Amino acid sequence: MDIQSLTAIESLGFTGGRDSFKAFCATAFSEDTPRFLRNAANELVIYRHEDLRAFGAMPEVGALPSGLMFPGLHNLPDDAPLPPGGSIGGVISNQVFTANPPVHGPVRMTLWRQLNPKKAAEMEDTARLVVRGILHDIRTRSEIDFIEHVAEQLTARFWGQMIGMKREEIAAAAVAVRDMTSMFYIRMTMDDLQVADTATAAYGKLVETAALRSLAAGKHPLVNDLAKDLAAIDLADDPAEAGVVAKNVGKLLAGNLVDGFHTAAIAAANTVFALLQNADAMEELRAHLDKIGAAVMEALRCEPPVIALKRYVLRDMTYAGAAIPKGTTVMMLWAAGNHDPAVFDQPAEFRLDRDLRGVTTFGGGAHICVGRIVATMLVRVLLEELHAQDIRLTLADDNYPWIDNHLMSQMRHMPLNVQAG
């Protein structure tokens, strides 16, 4: 495959962010559009549902190793100053999303044992108390910024309590995570990099400090159990392909809770936005609470937080008659799979009765998001408590700007009107 000769995704309207993504989806799924695309970095772009699912399941297609994302970082002496982006690299290197076999399996299972459906159900009481506290704070306001006052607070307070963060640490983490948003720019300036790097360093230190303190106290089962399973992993680091094993439970949590703090907050905001854009949806949910789970998944199909993630070809492969060599970086446009009309009829429409099998909101295959069960539980509990406390939210504006040049569908601010019964 000659990737440089492929049609550029930018020529079809995608330059990053939700608005350009929607424009891309409006034109990309025609018979005339090539099956494979490239981006400005000459990376292979996969966007059709069938191909996303296939690539996600193929063992030849793995995670993009941290050693390739942050070249040279893992060879630095312990006392050497970090290069620009080094703090981001230090945190992201401990993400399961940057690991391949043999590291990926044991690390993923370590996380899954604490984030599976049974564990998520056990976390629900904590989530409900967190949501009730947030709604208590906003019910006397006439207008709120849903992102700052609800979504960011939801994930920061929930995960903060789960790992034993102090109140001031939770507040500081929420600010740091907000500033980490520039980490996901497609075209990043040095100023963007510095903001994200500084914020990631602060976030990483806050999470690691709290986790190690909680481990010493022995009072937080999530931290204790993760630490026990992590200690049993005896594998050498291989940043160039297999990945690295976190040196302690604090680093493991910091790396893998980037999505827990940041992306799950976007999921909460995007879910509420999708519902409020559909005038009858929220009212129907008030009458049929049993549909809330389906509503969350349909909202996240329509407005998925993550537009794209990078993958990496681990060994030479052939797909659809095309030879793809080892070392090819692949941009997986997971969000586009949710808008492929070959799978979802009238994909731009919000439908509570839609068949949601095959959604690609959380990726797919061996690297599917390990925290998806907890993330959707948090959003479901939020919707349930809004109903239970008779708090009605409505859009406060006709224009909600989304961050452009971004790998996320994310708003910085989301003003809503509040009416409490």
C-alpha cells in the first residue's frame, strides 16, 4: 500500500473536532469515497464500520507503543531533566492503550478485575452519593456551566473518592485535567505542549501521591487490589513494542485514569447535550426510566467523546488485497463507525429504540476501552438522580462551540438553564 497516494482525510472535511467530524461523515460514506484514506502525517486512516471492527480484532494491529510516541524518553537517566512532552509521556506510557503482548494482557486483566460489571455495580453507591452532592450544589442556580459544575466534578469527585484523594487534591486534579485537553490537539504549538505537559505533571503527581498514601493506609480496596495484582506481573519493559509495566500502583492509576477523569467527563456532557437536542427524549426518559441505559448508549453513539485513536501494525499483514507493512501507524476513526449508514440507518437521528449492537464508541477488539462499564454507569446514575431530584436542564444558548483541531468531540463550556422542583 502506497499511503502517500491515498486521498487525504482533510480533503473530505476532517481537520479535527466534532464539527469537522460531522461534516466528514455527511460526505464520506458515498460509493465514490475510497475505502482507505490518509491524514496529513501520512498515516493510514480507517473509518468504515466494517474495517474498524476488522482492524480492531486483528492481532497484527496493536497499540501505538509509548517508545514511538515519545522517542528517547525511556532511555533517560533517572536524574535527567525531562524534554518537552516528557511529563505527558511519563503518564501515558503507563496506559494499557500503549501496551502490546506480552505486557498488554496481564496489565489489562489487572485493571479489568476492578472495572468489570460486578465491580462497577459495587461502585454505584459511591457514584450516587457524588452525584447527589453535585446536584445539591447546583439546584439553587438558574444557570450553570454543565462541564465545569457537573461533568468535571462528577469524574474528579468519584475517582478521587475511589483512590482516597483529599478534597483539595480533587479540586486541583479537576483543574489539571481541564488543562490537559490540549494534549489531544492534532496540530500542537509549543505553547499547547507546555500547558498540557505542566497540567499532566500536576495531575500525575496528585493521583500517584494519593494512591500511595491510600495503599499505605490499606483502606481503599481498589488501590489495594490493583497493587497486589500489579506486583505479580514480572515482565521486562519494552517501550518500542510491548510497552512498560507501571512501577507502582499510583503510576498505574495515573496513566489509566486519564480517561476516567477526562474522557468520562466528556461522555457525561455529550450525553446530556444529545438528549437536550432532542426535545422529546428527556421527557420520555422521565416516563420510562428503564430506557436510561439505552439512552446513554445512543447518545454516545451520536456524540462519542473520542473521535480517533492511533494503532500500530506489529507485523506485515494483508487486508482487502492491500499489503500493509510492519511499522505502519493507523488512525482509527472509531467515531465514524457509529455514523456509517451501512450499519446504522439514518445515523444522525437520535432513536431510543435503535439496535445498538456494533457501536464503536469505546473502540473494539483486544484494546476496547477497559473503563467503559464504569463510565456509562456514572452517566446513567447522573440521569437517574436528575429525575429523582426533579431537576430539569435546558439549553441556554443556540450556539455551542466545540473545540476544533482535536481528536475529541469536546466543548469547553456548556451553559444550561436549571429548574429545580
